[in-house]
Amino acid sequence: MVLAYVGVRFFARTATKLRAPSAPGCHGSQRNLSSLPSHYALPSGDKIPAVALGVWQAGKGEVGAALKTALDTGYRHIDGAWIYGNEAEVGEAIKASGVPREELWLTSKLWNTFHAPEDVESALDDTLSKLDTEYLDLYLMHWPIAFKKGTTELDETLTANPYPTWQKLEEMVEKGKVRNIGISNFNIPRVQNLTANALKVQPAVNQVELNFWNPQPELLAWSKAHGLLLEAYSPLGSSKQVKETLDLPVVQTIAKQLGITPAQAIISWHVQRGTIVLPKSVTPSRVQENFHVQALPDDLFEELEKAATSHSPQRVVNPSKNWKLSFDVFDDYPQ
């Protein structure tokens, strides 16, 4: 599979033009600028927007206003999940916006307690009802961890072998309730464990924690080589890391040179790496700011990439201990 870049969002400064590559490390006026994709083409042929509004941790009463700002700004990709507990508010805000359903890209996720094949469709139907839509553009297996229904007790069988769950997701595609299916928080062995089966529908994306502190270059390179698109959640870092990310000297310098904000520099870097980016904010000015990305000159992109991949990775989102697992969800999987 080959992931195609479709369309271009190119917000370079007026004075900056496409030129031949400069010498590595040269910060002169002549730089090579690669255009950024506004969408990526999935194996189904559907085109998924490269920048989305993430609604994780958006509290009650905040989602609707943030979503209105986002849609007015131009966002058309909304990334949510059943476990976030705000899908009904998202659905109400979408309806109130007047934006036609066919112009939107709606993503949700199957929670751990619904991995049993007999529970998948009812969980999806609940999400569809709350969002007030007949179909999802993308439905992800939220974690490669299955719980026994109604508990947080590990279902060892479905965790070790997610294929029965996946087969039910494929059925949802066949029924037209979902257009694309994917995974989230899967490391390479877990992806291989799933795709070793005779899948009718390949995973369209893998949504994972990606940011300056946890850039995961190995996963990114492997995914590109195998035609699997990554989506970056917590792209600016966790809530405790955002200020530290935006204050990084390398980020500040790049932002100043290009006349953009530090957040825009980081989000642009993500898209330039070839990933979908899911910035989350309920502050109107930041929602607007996060949508406008531009290509970084090659030398500045490489400078930021080198800085991000030169330190020990710092993963923040890891529920293994809270779920009382006997293994680390990102390091191993039960046989």
C-alpha cells in the first residue's frame, strides 16, 4: 500500500518561495520547501484531513463551543471516542453548525470493554446515536487491550488475539456503518500480530502518542514502509509538557524565523513527518492557531527532527499499571 498525499495547504510567508535545496545546516534565505498535504488517501480511497480537532479531555460545556470555532475556522476532521463521554455534545454541535455531514470526517473508538464480537455493533450503534449520524468515517480499536464486559479485568484471549474483534469491525464496514477501520496504541509487534491474519480490510491508521518528547522514529519508519498511516495524539506533549515544548529554544527559533507561533511550528513538523495531527484545545484562539500549518524549510525541519530524536523518549500515556496488567502494553503482548 502506498499513502498518497492529496491536496496542498501551503501557508509559507509571502517572501518565501520554492527554491533549490540549500547546503545542509545552512540557515540562509534559500531553502527547499516541500509542500504539506491537506489530506491523506487511505487504502479505501477516502481522503482523511491531515489536521483534526481532538476532543479528548474536553469537559462538559466546552466541546460545543470549541467545535463551533473549529468548524468556522475550517476544520472538517473531528477525533473523538466513546470513552471521552462527550459524543452527544459533539453530535449536537455538529447539527447546530449546519455543516453537511458529507463534508465532515468523524472518528470514534471502540472501548476495551466491547471487544467481544457480540458487543462491537451495539457499542458502535451507541456512538452513532450520540453523534446523530448514520456512519463513521473511521472507527478505531482504542487499545490493543480487551476487558471482560463491564469490568477492567483483562480478557487474555481477545488481548492475545484481536482478530475476532477485527472481523466484527470488518462486518461494520460491509454494513456501511463504518467507512474505514483502524487501531490505536499498537506497537509494531501488536500490529504484526493482527495483520498476520487473513484480513479483509487492512488497518487504515494507527493513532499513537507522538510529540517532541516521544517522537517514535522507529514506529514511524516501519509504518511508512508498510503503508500504515500514523495519527499523532498529544502532539504538543501532555498537558504538563505543552509549555515546556513551546518554550524549547529550537522551537522558538524556528517560529521566529518563519513568523509563526511555536505551536504552529510543532504541528507543521508533525504533518511534514507524514502523520495526521490531533491538537486538542477548547480555547478559541488556540483552536484557530493550531489549524494553520506551513511547510518548514528542509534545514529547519531536520534541525527539529534531530532535536526530537536525540534524547531518551518520554512516554506519558501508559495505563498499564492502572489497569493492573502484568505486562507493559507498549513492550509486550501475551502469547
